[in-house]
Amino acid sequence: MGVDCGLQQVGWQSAHVLVVLLLAALANAVVAEEPRQQGRWIAATAPDSLAEGAAPGAGSAPSLTGGEYWHELTVQVPESGDWVLDFQNTAVIARFEHFVLAADGTEVGHFRGGLTDPEPDTFLLRHGRRIELPVGEYRILTRLESPFYLAVPVPALYMTESYRVQIRAPIVFTLMGMGIFGALAFYYLCMGLLRRSVSDLLYVGFILGNLLFFGTVLMAYRAVALTPPIYMAGVPILISNLCYVLFVMWLLGISRQRHPRVHALGSGICTVLVLFWPLALLAPNWSLELSRYGVGLMAVYGMVAGITRARLGDRVGWLYLVANLSFLVPAMLAISARELNVGSLFLIEHLGLLAVLLEVMLLSLVISYQVGRMQRREARNKVLEEQSVLLQSLTSQVPGAVYQFQLWPDGRVSIPFASAGMETLFGYPVEKICEQPELAFNRIHKEDIDAVWQSIWTSASQLAIWEQDFRLYRQGAEAVWVHGRATPQLQPDQSVLWHGFINDVTQRRAAEEQVRHLAEHDPLTGCLNRASLQRQLSRALRAAPADCSPLALLFIDLDGFKPLNDTHGHGLGDELLQGVAATIKGVLRHSDVVARLGGDEFLVLLYPVLDAENAVAVAEKIRARIEQLTIAAERELSLSASIGVALYPQHGSDQHSLIDAADAAMYRAKAAGRNRVLLAATD
């Protein structure tokens, strides 16, 4: 914890130093005295013709996608002395030439230079060229040639002493930035290799890309006699941008499962950034512009990812968001500005360097915080591992499974502890379940998984006891029912930790189902009993509209059953009742219900039914099937049935009146000669 605080303090102090250096550079520009000078862009021409007095035509300012351009600077030198000719706004110039002409057209100076020119530089990290000038008026013609420009390079003349003062802070700032980049790249390269951390190595890629870029555009490599190709001012950022987006996804844990939209956005941006590479090869003069667009894309993605994680309460997300905001403002200025318009030798490259330095230092604090948190978590896990060994020995004799389950606000889950019973229930070794909690959830029946997750989130939000019955898939066997119960505890990191158990309750549920079936069904025929039918009829009546006939009751009584039962015994009678029940069920639909009221009486609920004619037709079909039913005993025995039909609401508005109406119609059928179907009479 102390190391983390120390790193954070050093990081904030370094950021303050960078800002002070930036302000110092701008302040020096304000107090500096410069000669009166006026410049304009002119059409491409030959210096000899201008020396002979030819008036140059107007030209356009340099395009960011490169080309050859000419600039004319008219200067009134107030006093003789040592002067410096340099560029404002940017140093990204492949080659340049200055032609200094006196008022009479005489050439008094000729200088050359640029990022790819072998001519040595007069000043450290600058394109400045010294010249002795007496009092008078001069024209300075500058030819620029480059495949691209970071901004508009504007020639300007400075007094040497003033110039030295102005470039001091930018030079210190640049060297400090290069040193910070190099140190951080080496440190996180070692960390990434030792920890095998992908995020650390991606961070190194981001830093190295910027180290190559700023070392080229701010002339640090020229200072040590290296002349990298001009395209080092564009290509490294193309790679750095991709490394940064991937780094953010790893750092903040943006995954397809937990953050599908943000992950899809990141994947899409990575695809676009990779496509920039062949485009840069096909159109090299666009490589710097593509890098500029890539910086914008990575900055936007960083904001989206940071806000997403911060809204979930993740502290790393908040810290990253602060780092990204510190980068965003100067970075957007650096990639959008063409001129600074402050008359300063502080370049747009310095503004970009400030943006990246602020971010890399603050990101280092974020990473150090994350590393510290991981170390603390590893220490806690070690303690938990020792405790789990003890718990395993204690819980190995307990029926079912004892476990701990942890859920974070962003949806991450873990199983810190699981007893040996988990392997019996879920079919995976305990170690594998703890390493990959999703394996346990994959075993939950697809019809139950949503309810399980809903109950978990409800328990987490209310810190209420979690209790749930659900089914588990078993390899090579039918699904089993389990019962889980756990007590939640809110942790300091806002995660919720449950301590609970899971038991196999398949046999208990089967017994409960058997008891429920016996309570609702006739044990001989398997039909519903009277109480169950009344509940079904009550529900149907509540659902039925009163303006039509959506249901019907069939009251069935077997003709002559009692003499057969008395004559041939109860065994034959039971067999006969079972055959009648099976016959009735064979005629009915899924939505229809049959119940045995007792003895030889059955009641059928048809729901829905079209009309009385349809209900009578079904009853007639049942009667005919019963008439065809024969039971072999000592001789062939035949049976018939009398059936009364009543419809709702014509013959009754409630279940009692409806049953009475069907019963009365059945007795009328018996009185009319039996073995027939009659519709209830309307009042």
C-alpha cells in the first residue's frame, strides 16, 4: 500500500513539472522581443528571379498531406547582430532551404536542413540557423519539401539571446519526455515478461510507438547522429494506436461476455486501425493523417470504456478515466490545430508530447494501483486457500455441497471455496469449478438458468438469503433437482460473498410429486378426483366470457354396472372402470379434463367447446366407444353409458348449477331407455 501511494505522489509531482515547463515556454514567448516581420506563402519560383526583382505570385499554405511550398518573409532588422532563423508551429519538415536576400537582391545567406537532410543542426533539437545581419530590410525565401506536415511550418527570425531563452524549456521538456518514455518502456517490458502480463506488454508497445514518433519529430535522434526516415513521423503512431486500444480492453477487463457493446466497439476500432496500415503503404503522404485519425479513435474508445467501468463502481475505471481526461484535451488540440498563433517556439509536437506524457504517467499509477490490488488479492487468496484445506476436511462428511460464491457489480463471479460434494453434483473436479465458475452454471437446466440468475441478483441487491430449487444436467443421466440456500455478505470492494450449501432433492421432489398426484387423482383409474375437478372447473368458469358457450360438462353414468360388479366380483368391476377411463381419455383433447366422482360416475369438462352440437357430438363418441368396450371373463360382457350434457352459461352460471344440470340430463337419458346422450333442458 505504501509503494502504491509513493508511486502516485511521484506521478502527480511529475505531471506538475511538465505543466510548469509548458507554461514557462509560453511565458518566455510573451516576453521575447522580435523584429518587425511579415510573411506570406508564394508560388513556387527560382531564387535567382526573385533576386533580380521579380514579384512572386501568391501561393497557398502547406497541405498536411505534403508537397513543395515557398514562403517569403520580409524583415526589418533594427540592429546589427547575431540572429536565428527557425520555424514556428512544427518541426516536421523533410527538407528546407533558406535564401536570405538584402534589399538590393544580394544573397547574404543560404541555409539548408530538415529531418532527412544530412546537414548538421546548429541548435539542439531545433532547425534554427544562425546568421549575422546588419541593420536593414531583408527578404527571406524558404523552400519546404516534405511528404506530409504535422502543422503549418512558418519561418520566423529571432534575436539569438532571445531564441536561446525561448528554446530552453522546450528542450528540457523534450529530453525529460524521452527519458520518461525510455524508463517506463524498459520497466514495463521487464514487468510484462516477469508477470506474463499481456496488458503490460501492450502498454510497452504504446510507449515505444510514441518514443519513436516524438524522438523523430522533435529531432532527438538527430541529436545523437541518427537520421531516421521521415515516415517514422507517422508509422509508429499507427502501431501505437492499436496497442493502446487493446491495452485499454485488457486493463479494464472489457470482455465479450460482460461488456458486449463496448467489446464490439473496441474490436471494430482495432479492425479500422489495422486497415490503416496498408493504406499508409499505398499512400505514404497520408500516413501522418491516418495516425491523427487513429489518435482520435483511441481517445474516444478510452472515454467510452472508462465511463463504462466507472459507472459500475470500479476504482480502476475511475482512475483510468482521470488519466484519459488529462490526455484528451491537449491531444485533441494537437491533432486538430494547424497553427498555435502564440508567436512561440513551443511546437504542436510539444503539445502532443505533453498529452502523452500526462497519460503514460497517470496510466502508470493506474497500473501500479491494479498491481497492488492484485497482490492484496493474491495474499487474501492464499489465506483463503489455507482455510479451504481446513474446510474441505470439515465438509467432506457433510451431505451435499458447501461452497462460497462471489459476485462483483460488473458481473464478474468466482467460487473461492467448494467442498468435494460439488464434484458429485456438477460432474467437474472442485479445482476446475473454482477456476472456471461458468462450468457450474453451464450445468444448470436451460429452463431454470434465468430464474437462478434473477434470484442471485435479487439476493445481492437486497442482501437477502438466497434460496432456490433448480435442475442440473448430469452426464449420461437424467437431470436432477437440487436445493440451494446461501447467506450474502457485502464486501469492502462492493462485491457480495455468499456462504451456502446445495443438496440433491430429486427423491424428495419425486415423493412430493407422488403425494400431490395421489391427493388430486383417483387411485384406481388415474382420473382426477372430485376436488381436483372442482378446482379446474372453477378456473375455467373465471376465464370463460359470459356472452358465449366456451365450456361444457358431460355427466357419465355406466348402465347396469352394479349388477355386473356384484355378479362377477370387484376385480372385474375394477378392470371395467379402468377400461372406461382409458376409453374416455382416448376421445378427449389435452385441454379437456375427466374425473371419477365415485362408483361408476364420471364427469368430463370440455374446454373450450364451440357449441351444444359440438359437445353432444363428443359425448356421443364417448358413448359409442364405451358400447364397443368388452371385457373377457367367463363370457363376453358388454357395457353402455347414459350421458347428460350441460353448457355454460345456458344451463348454469356456476359449477354447482352446471353439475346439477348435467346430472339431471343424465337421469333423463336413463329414464328414456339408457345408452344415450341428452342435452340439459333450458329454463
